[in-house]
Amino acid sequence: MFFSEEDQLPIFETGLNLTTDEIEELLSMFETGDDTSSVITSPNSSSEGLNRGVVYSVDEKKKRRMLSNRESARRSRWRKKRHLENVTEQVKQLKVENRELKNQNSFILNKCHLVWTENERLMSEYVALCARLSHLCQILRAKHHTY
């Protein structure tokens, strides 16, 4: 089960509902010590009565910190996996788009070549027609001068 940053988590039988961030903040307030028999009480907090006399041993605090770190690592792996899936899907979409653009480019280049070839043919025809017209004009002028 995945928790968002705003999800409420029940705390033992006290009925407290704390967000994941609040739990991690509370756990980070505990000082680490080498004496496993010592007892640490939660510090005073002004955020919605967090201090209800909850008492933790150093071992319990370490265990809770370890569990919190595991959950944080699990969420991090899940976010990384989700990000990788999103990036992979983006790559697939971009490859499809790239292939479509290459096909369009090839089609346009082919059409461009056909237009260029047709233009060359029309230019040759234009030059031939101009030469023929010039020749016909010379014939007409020659006939016109002879009369």
C-alpha cells in the first residue's frame, strides 16, 4: 500500500492521526544513544498534541527509525520505477512520432523531386517554344518585307 505525503497513519491505540512527514519529523527528534536500556520521551510539540506521554526505548526508537527508513526507501523505489515507466512510455511515443516525421519528410522530398523534374521539363519546353516563336517571327518578318 502506498501513502501520499498527506495520508494519515494511526499511531498505536492513541487514536492520533499523523502524516508520514510528521512521523518522520517526530522520529528524527529523538537523539541516538548507546544505552539500550534508557528511555526517551517524545519532545513537547505544538502541532496538534503530539506529546501524549509516549515513551520509547532506544531499541524501539532504532527499530521505528529502521522501519521508517525502509518505508521511505520503498516509496523512493516506487517513485523511481514509476518515473522510469513514464520515461519509457515517452521514448516509445517519441520513436513513433520520429518515424512518422521521417515518413512525412521522405514523402515531401519525393514530391519535391517530382516538382523539380517537372519544372526542369517545363523550362526546357519554354526555351524550345521561345526559340520556335522567334523563328516563326523571323519568317513572318521576311515574308512581310518581301511584299
